[in-house]
Amino acid sequence: MLLYVVAYDISCQKRRTKVSNVLSAYGQRVQYSVFECVLQLQQFRELREQLEQIVKPEDSVRMYPLSRHTVRQIEIWGGIPLTERQGSIVV
């Protein structure tokens, strides 16, 4: 499993809502247009397939995989700590 940070910038409200709904099924919203998702490879592939059906060329979606080493270096100021949001991540 890897932690993915998924950020998006979509001007169309309808597509933005669809993307948000898909991401909500896979992870935790941490900012208005940023999600953290702990996924196995197959789940990541499923997420990509679903997003590819929604996202248009004028949209922007970025998915950043974070290694176990990188996850340990995450700094969170405010909000819920990473370990409480994602039980499978041990920092």
C-alpha cells in the first residue's frame, strides 16, 4: 500500500463534484481540492480508470505517491493527524 496525495483544479462544477465523489470513496479530504488515499496497486488503477472517464484536457489532476520513507517526513499543522485518518499508516 502507498499513500497518494491527489490534488485537482477543475473549473466545471459538475465534473469537480464527480471527481470529489470518486475520491471520497478512496480516501480522506484534507483540503478543498486535495485528498489523501491509502491504496493498493489495484485500487489505484481503479481510481485512475474512474477519473479518466470524468476529467477533460482542460482540467488538472495530480497524483503523488509517497514512499514509506517520505510519509515519515510529513508535517501536519492542525487538523487530524495522519495516523488517525489513515489507520494503516504508521508514522
